[in-house]
Amino acid sequence: MKIISLLSRFLSNFLGSSNSQQFIATHFDLHVTSPTDYTTYLKPALKRKPWSHYHSIKTVGKIPLHEITNLKLPHVFAVDLESRLLRLVYIPLFNANNGPHWSPILNCQTITRLAIQLLGFTFPEDIPLIADVVPTMFDFYLNATLTTAQMHQHTNELSC
């Protein structure tokens, strides 16, 4: 039962299902609609990935077993956690951002940090978030990837 912080995802291993080969957990991923539409949405999914799939893994704490068993079934805890993440993390970031678009305010890194804090844990200080370090860099990245995707889309339309 670890909560693990990754720069690209917030993961919960509720039942200790992981083993030495695979990390098995509910991933709470922040997605964008498409390469040319940066509207975000939060989507949970149970995933099984080899440990080598992840760039960086940091253990930040353990959810006490009684918090999970208070709701009688682990999947009920997962649904409750998803609801809390939406209400107390995603929606406040959405409001601060004036909408659901990917930005220095609303992105997978800020979602991860606030989700960890929501659970009462401390986000690792040795992991810098791009929005904290150089917010303008984030804007450059968004504009560059959006322009590239739009150019590919336009090229495909012309070749048809």
C-alpha cells in the first residue's frame, strides 16, 4: 500500500498487488483530448507495468489500512479517492486556470503534488516541477507541440 509519485502520473497501490516484476496499481492520469486540443480530463485505470517502465519512483507514504477498510471494499475506497481528487484537486486547479486547458497551473505535475498533499503526505523536495521553476518554459513547450501537431494536421489535409 504505497503512494508513489511519478512526474507523469499519480498512482495508488491499494492492495499491495505489486510484485518484484510489475507495479500493479490504479493510475489517476491527467489526459488531453488530442494533440491539437489541450482540454484535460482525469481518468483512473488499473494498470500493470514493469517497474522499468517508470523513470522515477519515490515512496511518499502509506495509506493506513483502516482508511481503506472503513469503506468495506478496496474498490469503494478507489472510487471515493477519485471523487476527492476531482473535487479537491482537479476542480480547484480548473477554476484557478479559468478552464480545463493544459497549462503551468493545470498539468500532471501539479495534479500529482496536490493529490499527494490531499492524502497528508509531503511531495518530495528533490523533484522540481517545471511550473515552479520556469513557468514560461511550459508555455513555450505547449505552443511548440501545438504548432507541430497543427502543421502535421494541415499537411495531412493538403495531401488528401
